[in-house]
Amino acid sequence: MENVVVIVGAGPSGLATSACLSVHSIPHVILEKEDVYASLWKKRAYDRLKLHLAKEFCSLPLKPHSPDSPTYIPKDDFLEYLDEYVSTFNIQPQYHRSVESACYDEIDGKWRIEAKNMQSGDAEVYVAEFLVIASGENSAKYIPELPGLDNFKGEILHSSEYKSGSKYENKDVLVVGCGNSGMEISYDLSTFGAQTSIVIRNPVHVVTKEIVRLGMILSKYLPVFVVDFAVLLMANIAYGDLSKYGIRRPKQGPFYLKATTGRAPVIDVGTVNKIKSKEIKVVPGISSLTGKKVLFEDGAEREFDVIVFATGYKSIANNWMKDYKYVLNENGLPKNDFPHHWKGEKNLYCCGLSRRGVFGVSMDAKAIAEDIKRVISEKMEK
């Protein structure tokens, strides 16, 4: 089956790329292993989730959010937006297609993509001049290996499996991970009456959503170091010194870290106040587990009924992308630095791997479609 462009993944990255290609009338096909688009949002997002950035930074190409939508969009509203997006651009992914391998044919100068139809069991082969990796940063959940974890007697779940704290009332719950998901899940658990503790090992910036919004606006006009100075000043006013509560601040500023490492600041939803009031306990890293007991790095020991790992995801594109070296590194992330990360060699592209959320997805998709259009136009002129 020959195509001009094959897109792997029907998350926001794949949808955005499809829409941009359609505007240029470039034929393409999307291969998606799940039975629905945006499966992470539709199947594996917790109930209270909202977009952490203001809506002006969270729209896909060619379709801004409506003026009457809330500034910080709840999960269900964002899902409605994605439904409208798919309908508007008539996006029709091929579902139940698990891509097994993709390699570049030097003789034909085209990509050969082998996929398994999960419904029929049949093997399918797609040939394309252009290949877009849009399977996302969050394609596989990550849980660290810890001594004794396999024999833990309580419940273990990843944040992708967490929905609500309502079922954990009066239970002792440990959240591992202090990014946005870990901090928000901790807040949710505590609100529903769980005895909540959170592991905070690494330094982290904590800000309000309003501070981040202002910082993003300022970053359009001012150098990063000036933006960071203003953001940290506002964070100090809002929170004071959090080190006495177990939250240490990194040496580099939040916007510098985001630009250079992809690490985002924590956007506080009320967790800090609960930590200050000791409704949520901050604990150090885990040394080992025995039964339901958790031994921490400071020598303390406690029993927990539940452990929630908000430890993120990892890209698994390298598992099926045999010639990943043309655009990715060994970790399945772009080998080229931002803002040139999206383009590889041999007409290979990646969308949504810049660690810049929906805003980054939109930038990538537009750039990829424009580049594919340019290559096709130049080829036709010869």
C-alpha cells in the first residue's frame, strides 16, 4: 500500500500533522494502535485534570479555542475540542494498527512500514515517501525498579491508571514523583480524605498558573534570564521559602530549564498549602520495600496501602523505528536541538517530542507540513 505520507500515532501530534497536510492537499494515512484517537486523553487521564497552560498556548493548528471557553481548559472540554478538530478536518486514522517496524529503502528512496492489524492479525505493509513519528513522548508508562517492589502487598498503580481519590478515603497512599501529575494527584487524594505522602527527591520550581502565563507572555519579548528573574520574584512573594517544607528550588530558572532540558515547573493547584498545613507529608526517596512497609533514604519506615507512581513516560519509538538514527537519539527523543528537532534525514520527521506540550505540537506540525510541501513542490519543478 503506497502513500505519500505515513503518520504513526493519532494523538494530538498525529491529528495536528494530519490537519496541516490536509490544508496543503497532501495525501496521508495515520496508523494508530489503539481503537480511538487521543487515547492518552480519552483513556488514561485523571478526572480533575485541566490543561496547565492558558488556552492561547494550548490550541492545535488552524483551530483556536472558542472565546467563551475557560482560560484553563478542563479535560472534558479539551476532549470536546479534539472531537471537533477531527470532525472539522475529516481526520480518519487507521485504528488497531500496531507498527512493528519502519526502515528506509536506499534503493527506492522510500520508507517501508510494517504494521500488524490487531483485529484480523494480518501483517500490512505501507510504503511512503515521507514518514512522521507522532507516537508522542508519553507512549509507555515508566515505573522505576525498586528493591522489593514486585512483592509489595498493597496496591500499585501508575498515574496513567489513576482516575480519582474517591476510592482511597482513609487509606495511606504514597505518591512517587513531584512533577505536575504527582503534585496534583497528591492534592486530589488528600481532598478525598486519603492520608497522603509524596516523595520529593529532586529540586523543583513551584509557580501558580497565572505566573506561568505571564512568564510565557514576557518570553515573547524579553530574554530568558529576565523572565526567570520576574517569575522567581513572583514565586517568592506567593510561596516564600519552601525548603523548610522539603521543596528545594533548582539553581537555574524555570524558563531556562524548560528551554534547555524540557523540565517544566510545577503549576500548583493547592498542593503547597496542604504541604504547609501537613495534610500532605513530604518524604525522601525510597530505599526498599518489604510487605506493605516502605523504607526511606533517611532511615524512616512506614506502611502504605497504595503507591501511585507519577514517574512519567518514555518514548518507545526506537523499538519499532529501525532507522531511528536519522532523527532520534538512543532515548527515542530528537537528536537535533530545538528548534530544529522536528526534521531528520531521508524525509523522516518527528512531531510532539520537544517537551513543549500542545504549544510545541502545533509548532512542529506546521513546520513539518510546510517542509513536506516544499520538498514535493521542488520535486515537481524538476
